[in-house]
Amino acid sequence: MMPPRRSRYNQVVHKGFGRGAAATLLASLVLLLAAPVRADDAFDVGPSPVLNVHLNRGTLDIQTWDRPQVQISSDAPLYVQHLNAAQVDPNIPHQLQVSSQQVETERGPVTLPAESFVLPELPGGAHDAIVARGGGHVTITIPRNTAMVLAHVRAGHLSINGYHGIFVAHGRSAGITLDNVGGTGFVESLRGRVVATNSTFDRLRIRTATGNMLFQGCTSHQIQATSSYGSIVYDNGHFQPGLARFESEHGNVALGVRGGAQIGAHSGSGKVISSFQREANVRGNPATKQATVDGGGPVVTATSHHGSVYLYSGSMNEHPHVRQQLSGSARLPIRYVGPPQRARRRPPF
């Protein structure tokens, strides 16, 4: 007996992750019925759509508006398909299967292990999908109530702005920027830098091979951030009840905390350096410290196996001595470097 045939959308999901890219959901999709899009084009969508985009090279800027349409602007042809809810809903994935990733560096190969990430249930109702692939400079404006965003840029830059929901962002040699983003997501950039500003995460898994990570003014309920050679800075950040873990194998880790937290920090071959301007109980030795900040709170761990760990209150701008030390470290991403400068299209309201 022949097994039941899966829909094209389900094949996209499973084949994409089977090839090893965390969000290359369109890598094996042949859009036989897709229409090429150039300049501006808009698609009417349902009340809770899914966006699925794959760029081989270029810049992808995803933003939101209050219209029930997905608008796509591109300086190069994109191949776009609108899948109806009957094709999408029966096969919405409930778990992300991330294959092992390996990149070559000047220090030798770096491997990120395979792992899985449980996706939340999508909001009720029907979910149609816009899937697109191509390259170039692309701006996609989506409804604010979009159920899920899946985006992959192999080389270039990926930005998600003002979106609150379920998101998967992946780049190989692409930087990733999250600005005013909320919800649950999986983020992976093998070589690129990841920057998150003014965002609130219910659950976030983020990993890089060599890329640095910078969080500025973010709030996290549950977060796991790991890197092999990149450094991690969580500056002027807040933690809600949940678990938070920051770990780098060869980079440094810096945590600037607003509000209460119970922090455990360890450095394998470096130091743990603390600087708190408000109430904090810090104890331990040069390599391992525990800090109870503002009476305690969510459990936070910070670990660097071959680098140093910095703990401080609030923003690094309030700690000149710490900032000076961070400025002297080439492995700490303390200066904000955004995506390549280009005019951002403003959606009409």
C-alpha cells in the first residue's frame, strides 16, 4: 500500500531541514506555478498567514502593517507562490529538526550539532502561505497578525522589524537583525553577526558558529544563546521568570542586567569580572561567581570556556571601567553595527 502523499508545503518543510539548514525551507521547492515578481506586488491573504522566504544572496527586510495583504518589493525577480489553507494547515510542523552544521574557520572546522526545537501551536483558524525564493534587495510587508515567519538568507543580511509571533531566521554568511520583535523563535547564523534590540522573547533559541551576538534593551522569559567562536553581549536586559543560558566556547560573555536575577557565571581559562552599582550580593572566586541582584529572580547562567565573563548592572555606558575593558577586547561586539544602509520602504497606514 502506498503511503499517503504529503502536500507540497509539507515537503518543503521536511526537505529543507533534512538538507541541514535551519530555515532553508524552500531549498528543494520547484515553483512550477509560481509567478516572477519585480518591483511591487501585493497578495491578499487570510487572517493568520504564514510567510516562507529563501534568498540565496541579498538583503531581506521584513516589516509589518495593518493591511490583510503581503506586499513584496524587490530589485530583482522573485518567484512567489500563494498556497491555500488546504495545502498548508494539515502539515504545519510542530517541531523544528535542525541538522548538524559545519563551517571552516582559520582555526579549523566548527560543527554545530543537530537539535530540535518545539514550535508553539499556531493561532486558530485557517493559514494560507506566501512562499518566495530568489535574491537581491527585498522588502516584504506582512500583516501584524501573521502566524509564522520563516526566513533564510544564505549571504547578505536579514532584518525582522516589528513582528510578534513565531519566527525562524537562518543565515549562513548573513547577519541577522531583530528590532522590536516578540514571541518565540529559533535563530541561527553560522558566520554572521546577530543583533536584537528592544525585543521581548517568550522563548528564544539562538546559535552561531563564529558570529557575535548583541542584545540591547531586550526582555527574555526563556533564552538559550550559544556560540563556538563568537562573543555574546546582553546589555541593559531584563529577565522574566524562566531559564536563561548564555555560553561561548572561545568568545567572551557580558551580561548587563536590569531588575532582579540569580546569576551563575564561570570562566574556564579567563576571569569573571563583576561591576554592580545597585544592590547585589556577589560571591565566589576569580573563575566562578554567583550574583544575587536586587534580591534575586530568574536563574541566569553565563559561561565562557576559553574567554572571560563580565557581569554588571544596566547598560555598559553606566560602567566606564567595564566599558573600557570591553572596548579593549576584539571579541566583544559592543558597538551596534546594523545592516547595510539602504532606504527602507515605509508601508502606508
